[in-house]
Amino acid sequence: MAAGPVDVLINNAALVRPSPVVHTDVRVWEEHLKVNLTGAFLCALKVLPGMLARGRGRIINIAGVSGLGGFSQMAAFAASKHGLIGFTRSLAEEVKDNGVTVNAICPGYVDSPMSLTIAAGIAERSGEDEGRVLESLLSDISQDKLHTPAEIAEVAAHLASEEAGDINGQAIRLDETLVLAGA
């Protein structure tokens, strides 16, 4: 690689287009899978040979709570994130004896444009106020506030560290991970 060896890969790209299943076009479904699942696979495929050759590496997939449960109007997104957790666990099994770990971080809603896109999409279809939709989304997963990107980065930094070398194949909700990371 032109930039040198990769020791840590964080797959954080995501696409979300909220829609009831009966109104989800197959192309939108396939886009979710391509960006949220196949993208992570292709990135891992690119860096994994070097990690295995060096006997060390960390792959961290950002799956979100949508990978752990089902949510109204989020079937395509949730299916892709469930797939990402399955990929995380399977790859972790494949590389567990080679110094490489693979884990997923599963935050709830984050203070980011994506959370606002989700709320706006649902509000548009339901006719509700975006603020109320966001409050409802947070309450659906027992989350009292939006997570910050810094919170997720702190967890990722811990999972990328040598101290986290025995954590492998996990899909951990952000709140639980913060305890694990000592934050």
C-alpha cells in the first residue's frame, strides 16, 4: 500500500434511507447492503493479508444498535447492520489465532447528520415534528441523549489498543463498551 501497512481499520461508512418495507425499492435495499456491508468486506479484504503477515491488526466495524434489533422504517439499514455483525463475528473466528481482532461498536443515535436524516425521513412520512421523532427514537432504545462522535472514538481507540487484544468477535453497545474501556 502506498500509505504503508494498516494496523487498524475502522469501517464507519453508512447509508440510511428510512422507509417502510412496502415502500422500499429493491435498488435502495441493495444500496444499503452495498455500502453498509459489502464496503466493510472489501476494506477488510484489502488490509487483512498485511495484518495476517505481520501477526497483528484490529478491524473495528461500526454497526449501531440497528445491528442488534429491528426498528420501524429501518429494515434495509437494520438488515445490512445485522449482516455486518455476522461478518464481524465470522471474521473474528477466522483470524483469532493470528494476532488480529475484529469487533463491532454498536452505538445508538449519534449527534451526526445521519441521526437527523433518520428523524427527518420518518417525520416526512408520518407528518410528525422531527424533534418529537428523534425523542421517540431515543426512548425506543432507552437512550437519554445523543452520543457524541468523541465517545465512539474513545471506544474505538480502546479496541485498537494492545490492552484490548483479548476482545474479539464482540458486538458491544456503546454504553456497555464505555464501562469496558474504563471511560
